[in-house]
Amino acid sequence: MGIRKAGVMLGLLAAAALPPLAVPSTANTTTAKTTASKTTASKTTASKTTANNPTANNSSANKPAAKKAAVAAKPSSDDPDAAAATIAPPSPAVLDEVGWRVIDDPATGAQLGLPSKLVPKAAPGRIGSRWTSGRGQIDIETFRLHEGALAALFDDEKKVRHRTVEHATLTPDSFVMSGMQGLKRFIVRVQAIGSELRGITIMYDQATEGLMAPIAAAMANTFQGFPDPGTAPPPGLRRSVEYGTAITVSNRGDFVTSAQIVNGCQTITVAGLGHAERVAVDTANDIALLRLYGAQGLVPAAIGGDGAADDDLILIGIADPLAQAGGDAVSRAAAHRSEQGLDPAPKLGFAGAAAVDAQGHFAGMADLKPAAVAGTAATVAVQATLVPAAALRGFLQAQSVAIATGNPTIEQSVVRVICVRK
């Protein structure tokens, strides 16, 4: 009988309801082999003793059998490596070092975390997208099947040439497997809605395992084949292209928006108008001032008038393209203001949206932040708060931006802002 390999469980970051991935650990495998060797040696010694001393065997046969000590039953598990140690998820410092970012893959419609500094070479895949390292030690590929059967693909993936599957789990709407393929480690994750399948294959040399094992697990577990436009990325992770709303505050090209939306951007664009610069930030209130030079025909919001007294508010913003089939329409969403924030939270893209009451009085700016739900690392909700009008007025006055008054239609004063990160 072969010796069962021990394994190391990779920690989940934001997974669906699937058991943790398992990959072999050289240290644990060596320990298992050593223990098995000692056991085999003990059995050999015992056999020789019995053969050389038959009377001992007969004597034992004449004695009444001793009662065996009760042994607690082991919990059943479908995972042969369920008792293995757990690898900690990559730290924020490691994620920053490898250039971790959450991206939308236009070829498949999926969303995934990518260590961009480790795989700088990007190219179209066979039926998706592909990223590789300089010398090919790391290979990441997404794929999309418009018509397919999940169980059939699960079986086909097991039969890939030179592939040894060490862990595989199939559920009604997804599967995950890992093991060895030639000299590389691999992880495959696939999700299904109806007959459409979207997945990711991650392969890396064993020599990179110390760095790539937790990174690969993070990739597999943050992979969303069919991303929910109402769900934010996990805390600490940002999309490579992020959409928000900005409020026009002057006719010369000044806008305010949520500071976290325009943080770490390589470029900032106000849709339909052009490139903008972030010229000031109020970190405490999460406000950023954007400036677009040469703009004309802008209608500033009247944030200097009477404030909204009612707690039942209307949010005016531009939802993320994923939430409106690629559109860019200005829309409204009802929300109630309380000490806990705004409820319900609007769609993604409403960070920076204007908030007014039923009479059109300006109440402030909506702000959206991801918040992990207690009890599960797989669920990330959006927490909505309100930046009060007074905080916005104080910020603008400190930046020498005149406060507009009057009664313009608020829809004329909101624009889409787009942040493109490295």
C-alpha cells in the first residue's frame, strides 16, 4: 500500500462554500515517510522475534485476551489532509510587494486578484486571458465556455496529460482541484451559472512555492466568475479600474468625490470631459478635490443653501457599468440616514454621489466602503455613510473654492469619475 501524502491547507480569503485547497508539503511528506519507515521496521523486528521464539507465541495463545483500551472515534472527513496545518494568507506587505490588484477580465467577464509584478506579460488566451512571468515559471489563464457541463469539465480536468490531482471538490455550481502537472503545481477553479462556465488555471514552479502557495490560494479564492455588481472587493483590495461619482462644485472644473475612489490612481478621468488631477484630500472625512482644466458649461451643485432636515434622502449618482449593463445613466436611489450610516446601501459607483431631501436641499455626499460580514470571510458587503454638507463646505472653503447657491437640478451636477490603477 502506498503512503498517503500529508498536505498543507491553503487559507481562504473570500471563497464560496468550498473546502480549503490542499497542496503537498515537502516537510510533512518527509515526516510521514519517516514515520512509516519506523513502523515498518518495528513490524519486521516483531516478526523475527515470533519466528525465533514459537513458545512465546503459544504462551500468548493460552492467555485470555486482554481488553483493549477504548479509543475515541475519529471524525469522518472527505479530505484526506483535513488534519494538516494551515498556511496564513499573504500579508498586506506581501500583497503590495507582488503588485496585487483586483481586475475585471473583459475576455471572460470574471473578476480576479492578480500579482501583477510577478506576471507582467499579458496576452489573449485560447478562450480567455493569460498572464505569465518573464521566464514562464508562473502561468495564469482564465477561460469561458458558453455551453458546457460542470461535471463533465470536472472529469476532463482530472484527465489532463501529466496531471496528478491531489485535491478535488465538486459542488452543484463550482469545483476546485489542485495538484501537480509535470514539474509545476496547479490550481483550477471553475464556477457555473446554467450552462455557462468560467474558470481560472494557476500554475507555478515548485521552486516558487514558498511565495506562490499563499498567493495562488488568494487568487483562486478571490476569483469570481460571475461578479455581483453590488458587492465590493474584499477590504484592502482595489480594482484596477474603479468607477465612482463626483459632484461639480464650480463652473471652472472643480469636483468633490470620495477620496478612497481616487486613491492610488495612475490616471483619473471625468467621463465626457477629460483628465483630472487630485489637488487636495481630507482624509478624516474621505473627501477629495479634483480639478479639470479648460472645462466649460459646468453646473455646480448648490451646496451652500439650506441643509436637508429630513432623514429620508435621495442619492443621485452614476452606478458602476457592471450594475447597468455597461451604461452611464444618472440614477436615483432612496436611503435613510441614521447614526449607523445610509440604509440601504446603493449600488457600486455611488461613492461620491449627491444626497438631497425630497425638497432638493443638499444633505451631503454618499461614501461607500467594503465591510466584511462577521462570521464569514467570503461575504463582503458595502457600507454606506454620509459626508455631511458642512464638512464639504469647510473643505472647499479651505481650498478657496467658492460655495455655489441657487436651485439647479442636481442631476446636472453629477459626473462619473474613473480611476485607473497600475
